[in-house]
Amino acid sequence: MEQIDIYDQYENKTGKICDRGIKMLDGEYQLIVTVWTVNHNKKLLITQRDPNKDFYGSYWECTGGAVIAGENQLEAAKRELQEETGIEADISQFQLFDKRFIGENIYYSYILHYDFCLNDILLQKGETVSAALVDLNELEDMYNHNQFIPVLWPLFNQETKEYIFK
């Protein structure tokens, strides 16, 4: 089981470490990263979660996950991208474009402009089963048809859309 650092509302580590998935107490937060990877054709990389996952199995999502204990947000973004897709980008290529509190999570959203094709993607067994490149209309259609993880959708506001697909 992955261990995570617990943070306060000011994003300071509390010194408490717990197993990922444990319910936070009031005023406790965990850090989550999302990586929105866009290729030269302005297509967004999304992956389909393994159907056996307890949380939104078979749904589509951008790359992301929890920041594990001892890691910072950029290290987590790089690790999650490599684990879930096989893409090994340099930390300097990740651009933070949004940070927000949702429930007990503090989401750090990064964009990565990276030249790749679907044949380059290496899926993580037990995590991802498929990958796709989508434009904005296709992504919105997936959300409207209950195929994209709904908890990620609040991160995808108009500013985000313009930033990613500019």
C-alpha cells in the first residue's frame, strides 16, 4: 500500500503519514496530481482505467494520482506519467496551470506539451487498459456519456480548456 504525507489547509506537511485511501480528518488533505498531455496536433492523451479497479473501473481519465510520502508534486507528476503511459518527460517540461481544493484533496494540474503518438504508449498492467487521443469535443462527449471520470471534470473548466487546447 502506498503511503502519503498529510497536509494542512496551508499545504504544510503535518508530519503525519498514512496509507493511501484512508479517510482524512477535518483539516487534513492529500496532494493529487493530474497531467494533461497534449501532442503537436493538440490532441489530449487519455487512458482507460482497468475494469477491475474499485474506483471508476473502465472510465477514461487524464494521467494522475496521489503524491506519495517524501515526493513533491512535480516528482509525482513525472512518476505517474511514466508508470501509466511509459512517457518519460523531463520535470522542466511540466507546466503547473491550476491548483484547487476539492474535498480532502489538493489537486495540482500540469500540462505537458509532448510530441508522441499512441504507438509510444506503454500501459500499466492493473491500472490502464487502453489509450486514446481526443480533441475537446470528443472529451466533452465522453463526459456527457458517463465515460470520463466525473470527479476530474471540475478541474476541466473553461480556463483549463483554453489553456490545454490553445
